[in-house]
Amino acid sequence: ANKKIIVPPFSQLAVPVRSKNKLIKHTEQILLLPNKNIDNLLIARTVSLASDKLFINVMNVGETPIHINKNASLVKMECLFVSNKEKCNGIDTAQLGEDFECWGGNFQLDHLDAEQRDRLLEFLKVYKDVFAHSVTDLSEGCETLLHKVDLSDDIPVRQRHYKVPHHLKQELDRQINELLDIGIISPSDSPYAAPVVLVKKKDQSYRLCTDFRKLNLKTLPDSFPIPCITDLVDNLADATLFSSLDLCSGFFQMKIHPSDRYKTAFATEHGLYEWNRVPFGLKNSPNSFQRLMSLILSGLKPLQIAVYLDDIIIASKTEEEHYNKLQLVFERLRQHKLKLKPSKCSFLKTKIKYLGFLVTEGKVFPDKDNISAVEKFKTPKNSDQVRSFIGVSGFYRRFIENYAKIALPLTKLTKKNCKFQWTPETQSAFDKLKTVLTQQPCLSLPNFKKPFTIFTDASKYALGAVLCQEDEHQFFHPVAYASRKLKNPEINYSTVEKEMLGVVFGVTHFKQYLYGKHFTVYCDQASLSYALNVKDPTSRIARWVMTLQQFDYKIIHKPGKSNLTADYLSRYVENTNNIVSTQFSPGALHCIIAERRT
């Protein structure tokens, strides 16, 4: 092993290893075999491309952590020699492309040169069984974890089926028969019954959806967490190559526990059926599916492999490292019988779309496709349309400085019993949000190997804080910013107390980045150091001092005229009645704050 590894109980890890065998330079493929017996530790046999950076899969099946020492000999290596090499290298990439098109659509490979494209196609051909052309290829399903439907009582929920428009009856029958053939649904004699509807998709086809609203009301919640998108994006900070994988109808690949399937019964004019796989609209489906994917890809997050429901992203610095990670993920998917949709997968890209964002080396932007939806949004005619616009634009509020203040005239129109009246003020807010988002805002991703710096400031009515990192040229790049309005009692604080409150606000707000690391705080108050070290502080200052004692930091005085960024944030929100929530800074809509340390 390259370093000391701790394998948690009941988990699987990809462990980096290196070989001292010089023969690795003279072969293309190698076989890695277990070389050490450790209680409760399983080491997988692995066939890998010859490289200085290799990975093996290990699994801890015990109840206690297993420690693997650095330089421990875990596997032995054997060289593999390919027979009939000319035939292996003589791949007809045109025919291979036709095969891919037959079972899953076209891969996007225009960004690769001929050599890279041939290598990728050869790699994907090995894992052809991991891809699915359509729902009809999902007959097996994943049995690693079964979805359960736990209810608050046993009283069945029964509803009459909805009437289907005449021109859609044939489509409904087609989908029902297809799902029956695959085994995703089956005939039922359940006392439960929910209605179904056909919902039109973007491509003008229809999706069969079950109206589970009444069943969901009595379903006990599943508290398994859905990952924070910001945390997933932060994990991609130092990568240069990206691949994204999307499962084919992900929910349909997860099976429902046999004892709970009757609860999902739905009715049509032709009969009663129940779901064998997880359908859309069923409460706890996202939580249960996230639990499944987290289990399948457990131990891979440190390798910059992350999953959000059915979206997987793989990031790396080099091409060889990337192929090793792809192999790890594909082997896991194959083992658990999960299948990808080729048309939604992207490989070896320097820029990639993920969860509504465009990620590149060290930076992240809003997805242009989503921004175009904002740009094309017509002037709202009622409060429902206003809510839709706020929902679309609000997803990117982390890129918009003081989003809450700008959107305030619009949010007023969404209040209950508020008469809809479009005014010049609301039109101005509507136009400004559209303009800001179409100017390609950008933020820098955090590098957790480098120290962080916080600039804080307090004005008469507000607090401001900016989280930054310094580059090799001593310029600060903004990672995140936050600002909020002072509460009424806080307005009466002294200047020193406000500045100290600003430091507490900034440090605690960015705790996930700062805790356990040394960082620097720049603030606009020379007497703040005295307040932090006074022997007999007031109860308020004493509480703040205790809060800050858990952090390792250094405070440097920087006058407001030099501390421009935080000073601007604290004063910009003075006249608003809203609390401005955390925003991720685009550097005030540009990528970099070029503020040199003085």
C-alpha cells in the first residue's frame, strides 16, 4: 500500500498500490492476486493496465476497523501477455461505433483525438453489459438493497382510477404491457389502489406516473441524507479530467421489498397492478436510492468519485488515473447489476456538466442550458409564474450577490392573499436577475491543501464576510461569501462588538472549511485583539471568545478602505429589510478578486 489505510467496518475501499517489479514497464496488462491473509479483509483479484499507479479493491466484512500499514505487501503481480495481438489491435472502430449505437446511442467523443478515442472505445467495449439501450434492458434489476414502504397504519388507501383521454389509451396500454413484460410491474389483488396519469416529457413522449399523494401522507419518512450539491462540487477542486455517468431509469433498477409491493398498487380501466421496482412519486424513493448508491460506491469518495442519486461523477488529474477510477466504478456497477444510459454519459472531458453546473479545473459556472431557460422566461402574468421564475433563478442564488434583496419585490407577489400587480419595481428586479445570470458568473473551487483567509467587516446595519484563498502571485481568489443584516438589538452594539460579531459570523458560517486548520482573519478594527484577550469580558464577548476558541486562527487588522470586498458586502445590505443568506461569490460577477495582501 502507498500509505497507511483504515478500512471501516462493513465497507469497501479502493487502495492505491505500487509495484517494485521492473517488468511492469515491459507489459501492457497485469494480474494482481491476494498475497496476504488478514482476518475479515477480502482482497479482490484485479486485472489492470500496467501503470505506476494501481488500485485494488479491499472489503472489511468485520465489525471493527482494519488498519493496513504503509508498504504492506497486499498483492503479488503477474504479467499478462495478450495472444493474437494483431487481431486485438485491429479493432474496426467504425463497426464498434455501430455496435454502440445499436445498444445505447452515440457517445460524445469529438473532444478526443484518434488515439484517445480508440482507447476509450476499447475500454467501453469491455463493459458493454453495463450499458442499457432502454427500459427493456433492465429485466434483472439490483437486489443489493430493497426499498421498503413503512406506513403509520394498516388501513388501505383506495382511489378510483383517473379517466384517460381517448388518444392516450393506446399509449397507456403499450406502457403497461411493456412494464409487465420486463417485470417492473405485475398484476395485483391488493386492497390498495392509486390512480395513474401520463405526463408529457421534453421529447414529447409520455411517462407513466402514479398518484401516490394519499399513500405518501401515511408513509413514515426515511432520514437518509441526500448529498449537498455544494459539497460534491467542492470535492472536484484540483481535478483536470472529468467523466459523468447517468443510470438508465435509475429508480426502475431498484427493487421493492416483496412484502411491501402490494402497497404500491395502482388501477387503470383494464385492471389492478403493483410495482416491483421503485416508481416515480413514491415517498422516500430518493432517500432509499441514495442509500443504495452510497453503499455500492462506498469508500470511493476520497478518490473524487461522487454520486448524487443516479448521477455519478469521476474526477482525476491524469488519464491513467482516470481509467483506473472508471474501472473501479464499472466493476461495482457490473457486480450490482446496475446499467448506464450511454447518451447521458460523458468521458475524459476538461469541462463537464454536473447537477446544473459546468465544472472545469478550479472553477464552476452555471449550466448555460439552464441559464437560457431563465433568459427566455417571459414576463410573469400571475403569482404562479413568479414562483416558477424564483425557483429557476434561485437555484443559482449562490452566484448572485444579495439575491434576496434583488428578488424582494418578486417574493412579495408570492405571499398569500397578495394582489398580483406588476410594477416598474418588480420589472426591474425581474430584468436584473436575468441580466446577472446571463453574464456568466463564476466562482473558484476550494483547495483544501492550501490555507484559507477570511475578510470580515461590520457596518451600522449589516455584517459581511468573504472566504478566500491566495495563489502563488499573492492574489486572493474568492471561494464563498456571506452577508446578513443586523438584528435590532445588534444595531446598538459598539463598533468593537460589531466587528467581533462579524468575525464570529464569518468563522462559524464557513466552519466546514476552517475547522481543524490554521487560517487568517482580516478585519477593520485594531482594538479587536484587545477585546479577545481582555481578562474580564462582558457575557456577550465571553460567549464569542468561547466560540472562537475552537478554531486556530490569526487576526490581522486591515482598514475598511483596504478591506474592500467585505466592507462592500456589509454596507450593500444596509437598506434592505431581509437577511441575506449565504452566497457563493462570482467575485462580484467576475472570476477573481485581485486584492493583494498589504
